[in-house]
Amino acid sequence: MLLSNGNIYLDYNATTPIDPIVLEAMEPFYRSHFGNPSSSHSLGKYNRQAIDLAREQVAGLLGCSTENIIFTSGGSESNNMALKGIASRSSGRGQHIIVSSIEHPAILNVVKYLQHQGFRITYLPVNNQGVVSVEDLEEIITSKTILVSVMHANNEIGSIQPISELSEIAHAAGAVFHTDAAQSVGKIPVDVGELGCDLLSIAGHKMYAPKGVGAIYVKNGVDLEPLIHGANHEKGLRAGTENVAQIVGLGMAAEIARQKMESEMARQKNLRDRLQASLKQAFPEIRTNASSTPRLPNTLSVSFSTLNALDILSNFDEVMLSAGAACHSADGKGSGVLEAMHIPLNYQLGTIRISLGRFCEESHVSQASALLIQRITQLLEK
């Protein structure tokens, strides 16, 4: 994506721009359609119908019924609702929770909180491609396990987890299965029936909707304790007057994603693979992370052994991307994801993540590749 100042945006896993069609759909609800959707007059009814349509659109993307979709403020709230909601209602049966070792902080920090509340947390390891083992889960899970949470696709390296097999193991043990799908929804097919999950989290700003809106899929029969108590909004699971404009935006984003999914997957994978090849040709020694496992078509994580990612990105706004290790040069700590994969620390600290999106054109990626190669070459020659 080419920004107005000429810089190229390649950080779509961090956040996406709002699709203009989404913005157009939202705009009337900030102006004339301002009614409370719980009101009985025509303005309220119009907004209730708009929410109902958005719920249909999100449900259509996930392959579920509208009654299973609860709107939230984003992925973090959805994750908190899933983990704390199950922990609160199921603690009498057991207090064991299993999560993968490469989860987003929106999961890891929740289970740290639950650990302080007396729950026992087990972290599933991953292999050197960033994928958990089905056999490991079979060995770790017990009759006291109440919840298993494994992200669908990793935000740093793009690795995709075997969710359907994992959820089957969880159910055989009597546990609820949750997946954080913030990075996968809208990028690859996500069908809750095929995945077999009981709970699934969505973040709007990862799929061209605004920040501050998300959703959680709740399978029929799953009993959650609400995080927010109040009036009976969202089937009593999420009190508070609905943010109509942003919910409409999320619905429209889901509809666009459903329509463009197949073509965008192929297009972005082609661009990603060409970028990967050009970097590999220029720097044969680089490590490409999660390259031997299914991964998101838009995500490229590469590591340098002798460079620090922060040096690559410092004062380099011509191409906007992320330090894949989220590292801190002051304390020498690398990425928890790459550490779990047993990537050496020097490679962790030299990791950059490039993530493409809907508004990336071939010319933008080619230009970014040339600029990035030039930047890295200059640093290597110092």
C-alpha cells in the first residue's frame, strides 16, 4: 500500500486500513442513523436491523448461525470473555487450562491472571516451524482440563495450527476448545464447523474494519460468565449499548472478505513468494521462518544472524514493517514465539516481519523489495 507521503505500508498483521467501502457503510450511523438499537421507535428499529445484517455477514464468513455471534470491542475482549468466562463457569469440574507457547499476549496475559486465581496453566510447545503437536496435547490433557486455547494462525510467523485435530482431542477429554483467529479470519477460510471449535475470537482491525470492534463465536450449549454485567445486550453476554457504526463496519468487512477471499489469497501469496525469493537471492544466509509448514499467504518472517531488526527499521519509514522479534536491544530479549521455536537469539534479534494486504500492488512490493535490499546491504557493509 502506497501512503500519501510515498511510504509503502507492509505491516498488515499489525493493523489494516479501513476499506473505503466499509467506511462508506459506517458513515450514516455517525450522522443521521444515531438511534439506540434498543429503542422501539423507527430510528431504533433501523439500527437494530443494521446490527442484525452485520451479524448475518459475520456468521456467513464463519459458516455459523447468527445466534452464535456476539459483538465485542475487539480481539482482546473476545479472548478475555472466552478464557475468563469458561474459567468462571467450569472451575468446579477442574482448574487446568492448556494454551500454546506462542499465543498473543491477549491470551498469555489472561492465563497469567487466571494462574493467580488458582488455575493451573500448561503451555503446549511448538516445533521449529512454530506448530504445536497433536501428540503433545494428547499427552498433556487430563479429565481435569476445562479449556484448551490455541491460536489459528500466528501473528509473527504466520504458521497455521491443526485446529480440527486439536479440538477433537479437547472434546474427547471433556474440555472446551477456543481459538484466537484474529490473524486468520478474512485471510484464509475459517469455518467453525470444520475447525470444531467451541469459541473463536475476531478482531475487526485485522480485516479492514475499524479498531475497537470485534466478535466472538460461541457454540450452542457453551456456558460463559459475562465479563460486563448490565442490561441484556448481546444475549446477556456483553452489556452496553451497541456500537452500531463499528458493528456495521465489521459486518461489511466480513462480507467483502468472503467475496474476495479466494482471489486475494492467491494474489498475496504470489507477491509474498516473489518478495521472499528476492530477499533470499540477495542474502542467501537469511532464515525464512515457518517456510516448511502451512502459513498465512500474506506473511513473511525472515531472520538475519548478524543484524539487529531495530537497526534495520530505525529511520527507515520508506518501507513500514515490523521487528518480528518485538525485541528490546537494551535487555537483549527476543521474541517469545521465536524462542519457543528454539531459534538462536542472534536470529531472533535480527527478525523482521513483512505482512501484505488487499491494497498492496505489485509495483509497491517490487519497490519495497529494492529499498529493503539496499538498506540491509548498507548495514552489512558497515
